[in-house]
Amino acid sequence: MAQYVLKRLLGAIPTLLFVVVLSFLLVHAAPGGPFDEERVLPDAVAANIEAYYHLDESLPKQFVRYLSGVLQGDFGPSYRYRDHTVSELIADAFPLSIRLGVMAIIVGVVIGVGLGTLAALKQNTVTDRVAMGFAMSGISIPIFVIAPLLVLFLAVKLNWLPAGWSGSSGVSRMLLPVIALALPQIAYISRLTRASMIDVLGSGFIRTARAQGLGTYAVVRYHAMKPAMLPVLSYMGPAIASVLTGSVVVEQIFGIPGLGQFFVTGALNRDYTLVLGIVIFYAALIVLLNLIVDILYGVIDPRVRYR
Amino acid sequence: MSAVLRLYRRIRRNRAVNVSGGILAAIAVLAVLLPLVSQNNYLETDFGRILEAPGLADMHWFGTDDLGRDLFVRTMMGIRVTLLVAIVASIVSLVIGVLYGAFAGYVGGRVDAVMMRFVDALYAMPFIFFVILLMVVFERNFLLIFVAIGAINWLDMARIVRGQTLSLREREFVEAARLNGVSTARIILRHIAPNLMGVVIVYVTLTIPQAILVESFLSFLGLGIQEPQTSLGALVNAGVNQMESAPWMLLIPGGLLALILMCFNFLGDGLRDLFDARQNR
Amino acid sequence: MSLLNICQLGIRYGDVVAVDDLSFAIDSGESVGLVGESGSGKTQTALAILGLLPATAEISGSIKFAGEEFVGADDRAFDKLRATRVSIVFQDPTQALNPYLRIGEQLRRILIAHNIAAGAEADARVIETLESVGLPDPKRQSGAYPHQLSGGMRQRAMIASALITSPDLLIADEPTTALDVTVQAQILELLDTIRKDTALLLITHDLGVVAGHCDRMLVLENGGLVESGATRQVFGTPKCAHTVSLLEAAPRLKQSIAPQPVSGKALLRVDGASVSYREPGYGRLHAVKSVDLALRKGETVAIVGESGSGKSSLVRALLGLVAAESGAVSFLGETLPRDARSRRQQIRRELQLIFQDPAGSLNPQMRVSDIVVEPLSVHEPSLDRRACRERVIRILEQVDLGAEFLQRYPHELSGGQAQRVAIARALIVEPKVLICDEAVAALDGTVREQILKLLQDIQGRTGLSILFISHDLGVVSSISHRVLVMYLGRLVECADGQTVFGSPKHPYTRALIDAVPVPDPEAGIAHTSLSGEVPSILSPPTGCAFHPRCAYAESRCTTELPAPTAIGATTVCCHRATEIDLQA
């Protein structure tokens, strides 16, 4: 087991290296320099700036410098936020984003699994149709349509919840962003759960358990739940990626000073180092979480052999 | 040919597939034809009548935006762009995914293992962020949107096609053909490809809404299609900024976008049920 | 009053009638056999008794258990009856046990659900029950997951789960069909001894099983009861034509029915073939170890063995689908390349193969005419369309299929028809050798006999040589000129059919013969001397691989590999072949 974890950890290194190389090359293949749009600078100043950002060095040299920085958690200085390093900006903004993301995933899993299981048990009844109709809407209405609609109706028209981030505090301002982020997850996870639960409920060992007179609750709780949750577990990697993506939109709509907000501003301002740093940071995070999901999968499914 | 005919008959009997397919076809036709009929075009501004509510006057059926442009024609143009991006991106992912997956699955062994390790590695990456990076670096190139979205979506297709090919390759009817010395080209053409068709059709249908989502997401953030060109995502973004004073600017493009996505999802689900039933028989 | 009373039971799915007007009763403690071919409604009846039919089934009539009516009852009423009064053992324990739950936990849940025991008391009861079904080291095994047990042990655990509540009725639905032949007898014996006062409803397609284990029997055909009575009486004087044909189709092992040996030069030879695969995590898996084989013109050679015997690997090496590690395959004196791709087209034509699963061996997207013509278009590309069509019609006639089948798709064929199409595809290019890999294992008894008869007829007409792979000696006994018995990759005995069935020389062959249930209630059960199961091919025993299961093993058997020895017409690999007497 320990050997397996170690092996998978080592296996993640090439992936991460690939991410760093690809994104680094992409940024440096950009036509024009990062400061082209600014007022024309005297040559001496321009040279100074280039030296400060090591833009005067050769590409491989810049890459080695960047990579060794990244390994020490240093993503270099931001091009636009002149007083901050990228690492500082990430450290400031990320805790807020991850808090929203984790809450949205928890809500998504709890409600999604519950709804999906209910629909599977009541297959082809009105309950099932309503739940799956809701789920179909959830996967079809994009988050950047749902989020403004929530603001429009729950905050602006009904005035139940605060619309923005600043100007309010506590749980109430977290509620709408978390709902907006969680809705697509609830929809996707409930569809996934329903499909896998129906699949499991049709298998031979469930027929055995029913023949043993265990009753619906015990059959689902002790026999069906574990295997039915495996696809949901596999989805956790993509779910995290999807929530991080969603947070980019949600943070912008609600004006939340999270990492997603910085990412979009950075992208629109062509703040290369910031965007590059965030991409690499997110990639590392997702690779790591995928790894954890893989390991958990092995713990739950006794037939997986660690090799 | 009659295998196709049988499939067609079964599809005709499936309501979800028929209804959603019909709506999509209608939307596509209207989006192409109606802008030609309208007296307005999508560029013309009229600062005398900004943020006008939907109505029949002057054919501003969906009202006007904050620059006084006709929203009906803009929305139709947006649908055109959205559908075009989705379809082209899906073809890109179809071609790459099927070729890659079928090759890995049919060759098998070490080649397959290496090719699939590569796919696994790509899977673990936050592609949407790469696409944004790409958009930042390459100045929101329209063509690049196609390539970028296709490059995300081919992974699923490759995995599924590879899995199917691998299991088809081991099937006894393929073995029987190989034992008789039937050529590889003929085996692929007569034995593998026709049996792959089902899953490929289903997954293309399911990648289209994903492609639409990515495109509209980018456009919403202002990183996709650029003014004065528009897409549903860009229209939603404009709508969000005016939603308190002109909610129709958000509701109409947002609702149409959701409708299109929902139809594609229903279509994919329906087709998948059809093919699953075929395989279970 | 009877324990179970079924009256005019009907089960239908829309227009399809699964069971029609079925009435029978079971008294406490008796054992009743329910016999029928696939689709006869026997499993549907079992599921109806336990209320496990899908919601789409429409049930009519009456099922009374201990006086209480169960047709129309809800799940809650059934839950009181399930396990406590009626238990069921399903066909395939791999499917029927939960792969994600430890064995002990699956049993414990039953006790808790029915408030029979909990905590340490439940644990003790679980271990006690596991021990009673013959699970070695039950304490440890109760902590095992199903995939960690062998097939026979899994079925024992399944039986333990059915009997842990001491029910009044045990339904066993084909309880041995998914198991190795030598394990089947052990499981049937276990069911007999352990059930005590529990009544048994034994569902099977195999009349031999009924003959040895049931007091009474019921014969089903197409959902209806066609015959019932005491087992001896039904076997002695069957009244219904269907029962007669079932009796005729039941596999029998008699020296007299094996055909006369054939002489002549070998057409196809295999000399010292070995096959091994790389098994990740284990190193090399030796599936076949230096096996010799010869097939003459017009001869049928059967290769018989259980799982792990290497019979399929041997065939795959022979066909070049896997490269043999060593040894040579020759056809008409010409040594063939090991890889099929390097073989001449003519060789491919001469060696044709048919598979176990008739549905899987036909491309679902192609019509019968296109399927059958494909080999012809490869081997005789010069033929025009009309000539091809004539050849297809002619070969279909030979396998007793009319021209109306030409336009059909595989899903429109029954199992037997699909296998006939597969035979037609193999024979259209007029090969010299036909290889049948478990070609009748998936078919019903009566259909199986028809296919075997067809193969024999074609052989009589054309002098075709047949290599027939099977796990069941009973199936091959009527068609085999010669029989090869394999165990864990090695040949253990080889002789003509009459000699093998009349006087086997290897204890394993004897065990295989005993494992074929005899369809005769008077014969009694041949108690097999064979214990245990086939060991894993990944770690075969030393010396003679059979020694851990052999009643005659002595110390040298555990260390020395026995060399092939000729005794009369038999070649046998056993140290003690000359000393021991294996006559029945």
C-alpha cells in the first residue's frame, strides 16, 4: 500500500512537469512582450524592467530559474500587482476560494447522492421524474446563468440574501455563492448516483440480499451503497476541477476576492506571471486530489490490487 | 444498409430523441433564416432607443441592448456562433478521439498502455485554465476556440472508443475473421467500425453540449468571441450587467442557451438508452 | 398440509408467457427436482416463490406457504418469509455474493435483520455455520472477501448463508452449473447431508443430478408442467415425449457408445508444446507444459480438463493465436510457423474453429449470408456472387438451415441455430480439421445432442477431423475416437475412448468419470473420492500436480514428476498406474 502511494506520487511528477513546461512555453511564445501596451519607456528603463523580470536571459535559462522557484513555492513577481509576488496573491486569495469550493462539494455530494438514491429506488415514478427533471435542468443551465438569476430573484427582488460580498458578512453572504456552485454538482452527482445505483440494484448480489429478507434499508445501506458510490468517488477529481472553474464565474458575479477573481483579472490584464502561477497551482492541486481519490478507490474496492 | 434503416426506425419511436432533435433542428433553421428576414442587423446602434423591452415595434422582438442594438438578431447570430463552435469542436474531438482510441485499442499491448497513460495524464489537468491561458496569449483567436475545445473533448471519446475497440478485438467473430486471414483493413471496416458506430454517435451528442458550455463560458468571461461579434455566452454577460434594469437581456439568451443544452443532453440520453438496449439484447 | 402449495401459477411479461397453469406442492423435509431446459420457466417459478420477480411480471394463481397466500403480497410480507422460512442458493456464487463485503458480514446481516442474533453471538453462529459447510479455517475465512475464495468455497459460503437461519425450504437454482465438474459432486453431497429437515427444491437442467438427489421430480416445458411423479417412476416409465427426449439427451458414460478407434497417419501433430503467459506480479504462468497430440483423418479427438487445465491455451497455440514457447505444430508433415500471421493462407483454410458462445461468434451487424460467405471470399476470391450464394445455400442445407435464414441477423437466431451458422461458416471452405472449443457447452441438452449428431454426420460424409475441447467427459463420450485428459497444463492420460471410459488408468480420469451424474435413480450416487479443488495454475503443486487431491498419492508423488508410460493402449502419467485398480 505505502509502495503503491509512493509509486503514484512519483507517477504524478511527469504530469506536473508537463504542465509547467507547457504553460511556460505557451506564455513565452506570446507575440509581443508583456509591457508593449504601456506608454513608451526610455530604453534604459525598459532594459531595467527586463532585467528585473529576467526577460533578457535565454529561454532555457529563464525556465530553469522559474522551475527552481516553483519548486520552492515561488512563482515570481506579478507583472501588474507590482508590490506583490504571485505566491503572496495566491496565499491571500486561495483560502476563500477553497472554503467555498469545499462547502459546495459537500452540499453537492450529500444532496446529490440522496436525490440520486431516492430516484433509483423509485425508478420510473413521479418522484424519479421530478428529481431527474431537476437534475437535467441543473446540468443544462450554465452556472453563469444560474448565479445571476439567483442574485436577481433571491437578492434583488425578494431581498432575502445579500447580493454582494462586501457590505455583508458571515454565513449569509456565503449562501448564494455556495448554492450557485453546488447546483451543477447536485445535478451531476444525482444523475451519476441514480445510474450506478440502478446498475447495482440489478446485480445478482442484491437479489441475494433481497432473498435474505434484509429489507430495502439494509439492502441499500449495507449492500448497495458502497459499490454504487465508486463512480461518484471517481467523479470527485473532475468535480473539484469543475467547482474551481465555476468559482471563476461565481467570484466575479458576487464580487468575491478569491483566486478565481484574480485569475480572470490577470487574464484580461495579460498578467502572464499571475495566470501562469495560478494555472500551475490549480494543476498541482487537481493532480494531487485525483491521486487521493485513486487511493481511496483502492481502499473501498477490495478487488483492486496494489501493484 | 438495412442496419441503418432499422436504427432509424427505432430512433423514430423514441420520444425524447424526436422532440429534442426537432427543437434543435427548428432552432438551427430559425437562427439561419430569421436574421435575413428582419429589417434590423446586429451591428446597427440606435442611441435613441436603448434598453427597450421586447415587443413588436420595428421588429425588436427581443428588445434592444444598452447600445440600442436589436437583440433578436443578435441572439440569432449568437446561436449561429454557439452552434457552429460546438459542431466544429465536436468534429475535431470526434476525429482525434476516434482515431487515437481505435488505434490504441486495436494495436493493444505496450503501445496501448503508453497511449492511455498519456490520456490519463492529460485527464488530470485543469484544461479550461489552459484554454484561458491560450486565449490570453493568443489574443482571443476565433479559430483557436475550436481547436482548444476540441482538444479538451477528445479525451473522453478516445477512452470510450479504445475500450470498445479493445473488447471488440477480443470478440470471437473478430478472431474467426482473423484466423481466416481476413485483412486488417477489412476487419476494421466490416467488424469493428459498424459495432463502434453506436457509442460514437452517443458520445458525439454528449460532447456537443460540453463544447457549447466551454465556448459560452469563455465568451462570458470576455475571453472568447469579441465584440461586435457575439455568442450566447457574451450576450448573457451583457445581460448580467443590465439585469436589474433590463432583465430580458439576461433571461432570453440565458434561456435559449439552457434550452439548446437541454435538448442536446436529452438527445444524448435518449440515444444512449437506444444503444444500451441494443447491447443488452 | 403441504409446506408449499402452488396452484395454477401463471407468470407473463406482456405477451410472453413464462409460466402457465403450474400446480405442485412440496411437503416438509422432502426433496423435489424441478427439471427443464432454458426458458422452461423453472427459475421464474423459484423467484415467484420468494417474491423476487421484476415489477414488469404479471402473476396469477396462488402460491401458499404454510397456509399463507403470497401472490399479491408486498415486499414487507415477503421479508418475514425470506431466509427464515425459505432460502435460495443461486447458480453462480461469483455473481450472487457481494464482492465488496466480507463473507462473515454478509451472513451476520441476515441474523441481525431477522433479530436472530447480534454481536458476539452472531459472530459465533456465523463461524459455526461456515464450519458446517466445510469451509476450512472458518474464523479466518469469515473475514475474507468472496474473490479470495475458490469457486467451490464461494458456493459453500452461499449455502451457509442460505442455511444459517434453518429455513423450512431451500431452493437451489442450478447450484452446481457454474462450478468445475469435480466440485459439483461435492456441493451436491453437501446439500444432501446438511439440509437435515429442510425441504429441498432442486432446480436443474441435468437429469443426472435429479436421479441421485431427489425423491420426486417435475418436468417443465415452455412454462408448463408436462410430467411429475416419483423420480424412479419418471425415469422408469416416462409418459411424456419431452421427458423421453430429455432422458435421451442426458450425458451418459458407457464404454459401448464410444466409436471404434481410427487408424492411419496423423494429419495434424503437436509435439512437446509449451505455452506460458506473463502474469503481472507473479512472473510467468505456465499454462501448457510439453503436450503431444495427433489427429488422424476422420478422427475425433477430445481434450478434456477443468479450469486451469490448459486445454484452451493448447488450441490457441495450435492455431497460432498465441505463440508457443516451445514445441512444434505440423500439418501434413509441414511444420507450421508459431504465429498465425506467418502461416500460409492454405493452412488457415484447412484449420477452422468454432467457439463456445454462439451469439458472440457472429457479428451482430451482419446478415447470416454475409457471415457465412466471408471465409469463402478470402480463400476463393475468384468466385462470382452467384457461385458464392449457391455455396452458402448448400452449406446451410448441410447444417439443416433453410434459405430463409440467409437474410436474418444473429439476434434473430436461437442458440442452436446460431451455432449451426458458425459451423456453416467454418465448413464452407471445406477444411480438413474442425476445432470445437467448448462448442456445445452453452446449449441445452436436446440441442446439444442435435449439434453433436450433426458433427458426426458431417464427419461420416466428408472424413472431417475434429478436435473437441470440453470440460465434461459426458458430453464427448459418444463422439470421441480418442480422449486426452489434461490437468494443470499437463497431459495425464491419453487413450481411445473405449479404453478411457472402460478402464481409466489415472485417478483423475476416474474422478472425472465419477463426476458425470448418472441419469438412473437405481444406480445410486458414485461417491467421488476426490477432495478439494483445482489449485491455482499460478502456483502448481510440486511433483505430480494432482497429488494433493489424490487418494493414492505416496511420498514420491509429491516430489517426482511422473513420466508418460504406456500401459496397453493407454499412455498415462502416474507413478502408481500399474499398482492401483480404478475399475468401478
